[in-house]
Amino acid sequence: MKHTELKAFVRKYNSEFAIKGYSKMKKQPLTDEVKRVISKSRAEIQKEWRELNKSQPKKVAKSKKPVKKSKETKKKQDQDKANRKADDAYHSQHKAGEGGDHGRKMRKAVSKTERRYRIQKDTALARRIRGPH
């Protein structure tokens, strides 16, 4: 039985049930409350309740077996964690705006070789973080 159907049933007979705050209740507490109240109510209401419950077949929950993590999966998770940590460290150091921080790095660099090395290193790291695109 859907939650909306359950609320509609209670709304229909709430003058007899007198369940306060049923519209805000979740499905399970509301069902429990209706079962408690319905045992004391009229036979025709009990009959309608049984018909409503019979119309919807109960779903059988499938048991899930726990998935064992292989060593490779654990190793990959550790590697990903280390990469994320390195990426966070990189981003915390390089908080320049949209243009990046090449200018600041280039002012610090002295020689042309040093500049080229720093640009290549920064580009390689950016590709690793963002991917090849």
C-alpha cells in the first residue's frame, strides 16, 4: 500500500480514528497507528482495510551478500586517496585566479631553462588532475 493511499484511508475515516498529525507521519508509524486503532473500529472499516492490503502484494526483500574487496581494489582506493591529497595540497598552494599562477612562477624563475621546466611541470600536474582534455 502506498503512503498516499494510506493517508487517503485515514482521511476518510479519521473522524472515527482521531489520529492527530497523520498527514506529517511517515509510512511505518502511520501504518502501526492505523493497525492499533482499526482493531477497535467497525467491521466494515476492518474489511476495507484488509482489501486495501490484499490488493498490493508484499515485496520480498532480497538479501545482499557482502562484497569482499580485493587487494587490487584496496590498493586503488589508497592510490586515489593519495592523489586527492596531493591535488588538494597543490590547489591550496596555487590559489591564483582564473588565469593561473604562471606569471608569479615566472617572476621567481631566473633562467629560460628554469621557466620551461616549471611550465612543463605545472602543465603535467594540471593534466593529471583534470585529465587529458
